Amino acid sequence: MTKTLAVNPEPRPHRYLARWWAWLALVTLVETALIALRYVAAAGPAGGGLGSWMRALTVAGQLATLVTVLLLPVLAVALLVRRPRPVVAFGALCSALLLLFLLVDSQVYKLYRFHLNAGVLEILVGGAATQTFVFSLEMWLQAIGVVLAVLVTQAGIAVVLWRRVRTVHHPHLRGRLVVAALAGLIVPYHLAHAWADAAGFTPLTRDASLLPLAYPLRARGALDGLGLEMRRKEWRLDLADPADAYPLEPVSCAAPAARPDILLIVIDAWRFDALRPDVTPNIWKFGQDAARFTDHFSGGNATRAGIFSLFYGIPATYWHHMLQQHRGPELVSALVDGGYEIGIFRGPSLKSPEFHDTVFARVASPRLESDGDTTAARDEDLTSDFREFLAKRDPSRPYFAFLFYDAPHAFAIPEDFPLAFQPSLEHVNYLELGPGSDPLPLFNRYLNSVRFVDSLVGKVFADLETAGKMDTSVILVTGDHGQEFNENGLGYWGHNSNFTRFQTGVPLLVRAPGIEPGTYDHRTSHFDVAPTLMTRYLGCTTPADRYSVGHDLLETGGRDALVMGSYQDFAVMERGRFIAVRKTGVEVLDPTWRPMQSEESWAEVMAQAVEQNSRFRTRAAGGG
């Protein structure tokens, strides 16, 4: 009887190519790990044994994710085309481009502590690069040599891997083992980061932005929404971090003998020209005995950027860095360490944006949200809560209170509130707004909502007057950003779309001991508020430039380049023009947000912006 031997069928071409892709991904991962050592060296020590383990987990997980995702198109082409030559060539090109990107980005990170995008790339090599940075011929030749070397190397690796996979049948060359290894790096890291984000475990989250294109899994918002809020204080570790550059040195503050109460009132979307006696009669009256800064700007065109710049005194480009580390501003630290009672009164939730994890990270059990079914009701509730706070608190202890009204942002008005400005839209439909829309009805509704908030602020001022606190307290009234109604004829409505004065110019009134009432016409910004409060009223002697890019509000000059942020891009504002730095590139625009041909060099202003955007990022130990 003849026995038939079982023969394993020859794998189909797409199986060979899939196996080849897996090994290409693994080799590329090893190469990217070598490049990642440049980021690790630039970031400095990880902060002890635990910090080192967490950094290793972060780097491994993020690199595995990056390589797998960016090489997925190669796998797709391999499964569709099934022809080795074009697939291998495409794979070599993709892996080479990834390595070249990391080489350039790691050099940018080494110098400036931020990552590469099209806007930064254009600053470095395009447009006015010769004005901002000088690259020698030798440097260009070296760069070309590196590009060619990487392309040739990756082509050789891709070909060798294909030949090995095609000719050597060995169980250890199975692609599924490589895929399992990649998954073993990716899945644990993202699950661990999701937990660390929810629990406030900073040794893991602090390095989340160490590598470019990193989007680790986050779960705190989802858990909070399900009512599963983590007990963060039990997990949060206070590790010394010699690699962090904010502040540049420890801030020294000695609480003065007379510690004034400090009240900061912020009105969402309150733009510069909505401070008028007919719109804000109570605030206008308050302003007659206050310092009024008429050329004042927020640090951005959206709430996150505006509030961040107001408390930190640094550009909003640092937001994610501070969020990942749960690092609060030095202003709040000075208040907490100075024994101030902190009261936070905001209409919307303090979790969106995550101010509870940034601005007020050091505040124990902050008031997270207001009661009420509508925006107007929540603004009324925060006013009532503050007035109760004011009436019941211990007067022997100073307080800092933050009142943040939201009605103008939402065009919210109570049903029974008189509408002084007519015609006023009954309902706001953003889909109906366009370049040809009549702005007056919507603008009047906006003014009516501002007037509603003014009526609430008037009650606060009345309580302060009754308590005799108006002349002894430090009281600031401002907006987080502006609100545009197509004033420039380009179809912009609202905010977070450009950085013109209509979206970034806000009022600022300051009534405080030692600051003379009157009109101040020199340019100021939200960056100036924190250093002014800290040096004048909180006894801080550390130079302001060690923790802020701002100046004392009364100091003229020194604000040639204002870095204004949004949720994605940023722009540098100087007199007469903007330099917008987007993910897609850099553009010079006039004050109405129209492209302009500028003969004037922007090398100096961009150098200032780059310095401001990199001053407080991670650095190697001992770096300045």
C-alpha cells in the first residue's frame, strides 16, 4: 500500500508580501527606536527608576503605533497589487520617508522642544527662511547626503527582507509573530495611558508628547461621563522632574503683610468694543475708577487659549504639555502657597476644556459646574454662589475668586430680560450665516446677552460696595476672546477662525491698590496679568521672564511679537500684520486677515515667537 506524503501548499503571493510587510515594520521599528534616542537625550532625565520605566513604555508603545499606522498603506497595496517589485519599492519609500521625518523632527525638537509640521517646516526651509535661519551650503549638502543614504539603505533592507521571506521557510519568520509583537507593544501602552489619564498618573502621561504624531488613548472624559470618576489623588505622584522647563527656576514668593482679596471676572466672547455705557452700564461705572487698557489682547481666539494665557502668562501652544503633566500655573501656586481661599465659579463644566487638570490642578475640590438647564440660568447660579461665598467666608483670610460668565458666547438671554437692542434675533441659526447675511440682528442679540451678564456683575459690585471691599481688593474684568460678525467682509462669524482684533481684542479693567485709574493706550495682553499680580500683590521676586512671556501691565513696550493660539494653529501678531503658522504652512496677512506682500523682514519677529514657544518646554538637565 502506497503512502501519500502531505505537502504544505506554496503560500500565495499576497501571503509572502504580508509576511514581508511585517518584517519591514519590525526593522523600521528598530531604526526609529535608534532615532528616538535623540528625543530622549533632549528631554533629559526621566525622574528616577519609575520614570525611566514609564518613558520606555511610552517610547515603545508610541513608536510601534507610529510605524504600524504609517506603514499600513504599504500592506494595503501589497494585498491589492500582489506584485513584488512595486510593493517592495513603495514600502522602501514609505519607511525611508518616516525615518527622514523623524530625523528632521528630532533635530527641531532638540533645538526648540516642539515638533515639526508644515508651518514650522516653512519657517525652517521655505519662504523667508533666509531671513529667519541661515543654512550654509555645507549643511544643505549634508542634508542631501543623509536623504540619499536613507533612501538607499531602506531600498536595500526592503529587497533583502523580500528575498529572505521568499526563499527561507522557517517558523520564526512567520509574520504573525511579528504582528503579535507589535500588538504587544501597542495595546498595553494605550490601555495603560488611558488608565493613567483617568487616574492622574503623571509618570506615564508626562511624556505623551515626547514623540511626534502621538495620540495616546485617553479615557477620563468617557469614564466621567459614565459616572466612574477616578480617585486621582491616590495615584498622582509628585516626582522631581529635572527635565521640565516651566518655570525656568523655582518662583520665590513671600506673602506680603497686607494680602488683598483678588477677584477675576471673565466674560466669554466679550470683545473690545462691547464695553459701552449703554451695553455694560455697571461695568462702565466700575471702570471710571479703574485702569482701562484700550489696546488689550487675549492670548488666543478661543476659550482654552484665552484662559490659559491669562493664568499661565505663556502661549497656548504649551496647553497639551501642561495638560499631560497636570501642571498648574505659577499664579495659582502662589495663591495656594500664600494661604488664599480659592473660589472657582464657572457656568459650563470646568472639565471642558480641562481647566481642572491645568489651570486649577492645585486647587482642592474645585467647584466643577453650575446648576441650571440653560446657559443664562447657570450664569445666574454662579453669581448666587459667589455672593453666598462672599457672605459666609472667613474675612481674616484673603480670597481669590474666578467668575467666568458664558452667556455672550452662547447668545443666551433669559426670557424675561428686556432687550434694549433691536432688532434682535429670536433664535440663532449658524447655518444661515454667510458673507451676505445682515449682522445687525445677531449683533444686537449678542449685545443683549452682554448686557444680561453686566446685570449679574452689577450685583457682585453692589455686594463688594456694601462690604467696603471695592477700594482694598484687586478686581480685574476682561474677556477670554472676542467675537466677529463679518466686520472684515470675509464671511467670518464667531471666533476660533482668525486672529484679528475682532476675535482677539478684549476689554481689560483693573481696579487695584497702587494702580492709578485712567486710560492706558499702550499694547497689553493676557500674558501680562499673571506677572502683574504675582509681583505687585503676591510678593513674588523671581523675574517674570522665568515663568511668563509677559510684562507688568503698566510697563510700555516689549510686546513686539504676541503669540496667539487656537485649538490647532497659532499666529504672531505685530503692528500692521499677522504671521499665521498653520499645519499647512506660513502666511503673512494684514490686520483684516487678507494676504499681503510684505517687503519687511519677519526674521526678528519669528525669532521672538520661536523663543517664546520653546522657552518653557522640556530641556536636558542643566539646560537653560
